[in-house]
Amino acid sequence: MQTTDGYETIYKEFIRETNLCADLDTLEALRLKYFGKKGVFNDLAEELKNAEPENKRDIGQKINTLKAQITSLFASKQTEISENVYKTRIDNCPVFDEELLINKNPLGSYHPITLVQRTCEEIFRGMGFTIEDYSEITDDFNCFEALNIPPFHPARDMQDTYYLSNGQVLKTHTSAAQNTIMKKYGAPLRAVFPGRCFRNEAIDACHENTFFQMEGIMIDKDISVSNLIYFMKTMLSEVFGHEVKVRLRPGFFPFVEPGFELDINCQICGGKGCPSCKNSGWLELCPCGMIHPKVLEYGGIDIEEYSGFAFGLGLTRLAMMKYGVKDIRTFNGGNIKALSQFTNK
Ligand code: FA5
């Protein structure tokens, strides 16, 4: 049986051994030495079992006191080692050097479509238009019906789209926002709304399945085709910084009456004909027209008082023409070398 000094010796020995522990594995080995199956406390339990009945109470108390002291010291040592591990890890972490990061990894550049979009936004903002945002997912009503394209109308074939399983659609054109914006602001109204559009399209040098348009609408008293032509001309000469040849020809869209196709002289071949313009010398860029009265009515506009024009500028094609990019697929290709060489200047 242990003397009182014996319990103290065990505790002192535990303190000595604990001080030698530098990591959690060594500390765990020490814990097993004391609390394991063949450990010190197992031997003490044996001693208690074999002790004279009159001594059992005293021995039991001493063992419990020793156990409490050792358990408490063990816990504080465990915390101390854990904290040291984290501290060492933090101390050894490489220092975050902002300067180094900036110099070694130059910042990215804006995508050419973003640059063209911002240029157009600035031009229209300067002419009193607000810039509006609209979702990429919409529904049949906004994408077609509110634009005077009822179900089963043959005009739907012009824009083969992607339907979601819940019946919604990926917007095929930015015109899908017209109704929402008319309802939001009423008349008079000047707004442009750029956005990504999706079509189930045969891809070639001037057609993508994912491309950008910028819609514009102006609704006020006495708006006519001459207002429309003025805004289109101003926008194009400002985007290109020089006069560009355009042609206006009749075009059919159920949501405008009359409707036009505004084509731009191909800036890649100068009008001679190339794959980028399908060898025609012209590129369809910005269909437009006077907003159909039914569309105005759907948008809650009083057609006795107001009229308006709308256009759907092909932003991706505008970027092709502005920057001389021969193939539209370059824009979605993700080749940083190709995409990082453009500026707004
Ligand atoms: C429309 O999308 C009509 N919503 C435009 C409109 C608005 C007409 C308001 C009248 C009034 P269209 O399908 O032609 O029209 O597309 C408009 C422009 O988007 C085209 O001239 C072209 O520049 C661009 N575009 C159309 N399809 C693609 C495509 N697959 N890839 C790249 N650009 C495209």
C-alpha cells in the first residue's frame, strides 16, 4: 500500500513527465501510462481492492484526489500544446504581401463585349436614357406573348429557344424586358437594357447560341421614325468614332409596325464579302421599328396619347465590327490572350 508520500511521489513524477511532453502524441502515451489498462491507476485500484476494510475509505479518497490532480494537469497541458501547435502554424505561414501579389499577377482586363456595352450605355445615358437590368430567365408571356407573338404564331420559329422543365425560358432577345419596364415606369420613358440572350442556333462565324443584345425603347408624345433614325445614327457614329455606312430596309417583327432591319457595312472586309458577313458585305446589327400599339397596351401605355420606338442592338456583333474580330466564337472562347487586347480607347 502507498504511503501519503507515495501518492505525492506519483503526482510529482507525473508533473516531471508532463513537462517533457512537447506534442499531443507523447501526451497521449503518458495518459495511457496512467489511465490505460495496465496503467498506474489500475495498480492503485488493485491495491484498494486488496486493502484492509478499515483502510479502504482513506485509500479511496487519496486515490480520487490524485486522480483529480492528474486529470486537471493533463487537461491544461493538452490545451497548452494545442495552442502552441496553432501558434507555430500561424508563425510559419508565409506573410501575405499585397505588393508582391499585384506585381506578379497583373489584374485582368474587361471583356470586349463589356467594353462595347459600357460605351453604348454612356452614349444613351448622355441622351437621357436610363440603364435597366433584366433576368436571363423569363417566361413565355414576356418573351413572346407580350410582344404580340401568340402561341403557335410562325414568328416563334425565328427564335428557337431553350425551355426549362418548369415551363420558363432562357430569354431569346432583350425585347423580353419591354413589358416589365413599361409597367414599371409608364410613359414618357427612355431606357436601354443590355443582356445575355440564348437561342438554339446553328453556330457559324456570325451566329452564337449565347450572345448579347442591348434593347432600347423611347416612348413619348409624337415619336416618329425620324426620332428612331436620329438615335441610331448618333449611337453608331459615337461607337465607331467615324461615319459608318448603314442601310435601313423593311423588316418583320410582330412587336413593331413599321419594322426595319438596320445593317452595317462589314468592317472586316469593307463590304467586299467575307465569312463574318456571310459574303454579303453587310451585317444585320440593329433591327428596330415603331412599337406596335398592342405591345404598348400590354405594357399599360395609353396609345391615344403616346407612341414609341424600339431597337434591339446586337452587342456581340457590334463588338466584332468595332474591334475587327472575324469570328464571333472568339468572344465565348475563353482565350485570355485573344480577349485581353482590347481597350475602350
Ligand atoms: C430581335 O432579337 C428583336 N428582338 C430585335 C428588335 C427589337 C426588333 C426591338 C425590333 C424592335 P433579331 O433576332 O434579328 O431581332 O436579333 C437582333 C440582333 O441580335 C441581330 O441583328 C444580331 O445583331 C443579333 N443576333 C441575333 N441572333 C444572333 C446570334 N445567334 N448570334 C449573335 N448575334 C445575334
